[in-house]
Amino acid sequence: PGQKLVLSWVDPYYPLLYQDENTKKLKGSSIAFFDFVHDYLRDVSFEYVHYDAYREFNNTSMRDWGGAIGSIADGRVLTELSGVGSNETYLHVFSLSPSAGTDALTFYEAAIETDKWSPLSFFIPFTPLISSLSVVSIVVYALLQYLKRTETSRFAEILTAVR
């Protein structure tokens, strides 16, 4: 028993998400990331669901987008792994985040001649917030496991403070 998180994908896109030619299993950096998370959070399993479209274009309602983005908006799916709905990643001084209102298929239409495109676009399959929270949670979990193993009085103090 454990928590199951549902992750969606629309089209295979190397190196983020693709199917192995022999086994037809999903591979890529998106899958590797969640396998890494699973190694630390064993009670969490992942289900990968394929959608035919990122957003159903015949639906113009802002509340019912359909497709993968509709499932994400409804809370049935955590994120989309193949980067279909991703935008250009803009390099700012302190910010590396796509603009929120557009739906450009940048991974397919990346024009490296423009100043808006960044090679970092290919290495960010998740929003910076999700990536940061994942790294922080893994570090906190590893620290707590270390403190638990050493059974120091400091660990007892931390647990007392948390309670």
C-alpha cells in the first residue's frame, strides 16, 4: 500500500521521454527523475498515462481544457513528462521560468538563433518549483535518516521541537 501519482505524456520526445525499441518501456530523463524519487520515497509509485493531445483545441472553455492539461488542471495528473506544453525558457538574472500564459511547443520548434531560446530548455522537464521541492525533500529526508541512524541527542531535540 502506498500513494500512487499519475504522470501523463503525449508524444515521445528524446531525451525527455521515449519508448525503448525492444521492450517498449518508457525511458528518458523524465522517467529517470521519477525513478530517482521512487528510490527515496518507496511508498510512492508512479503510473504513466498516455494522452492523444496536450489540449483539445475544439474546446475553448477555460475551465475544461481536455487532454493532458485538462487532467492536470483537474488534479488527476501531476505533470506532463514529454514537454509538449512547455514554453521557451528565458534567461534572466535571478529567474529561470517560462511565462505562464502561452502554449508554445518550444521543444519541437526551438529556434536557436533567437535570443529567447536557451539550451536549458532541454533540461527542464519540470517547473523550477517542482524541481526545487524535489531536491529539498530528498535532502531533508536524507538528513533525517542520517540523524535517526546516529541516534544523537540532537536528533531527540529536533524531534521534540517539531512536536
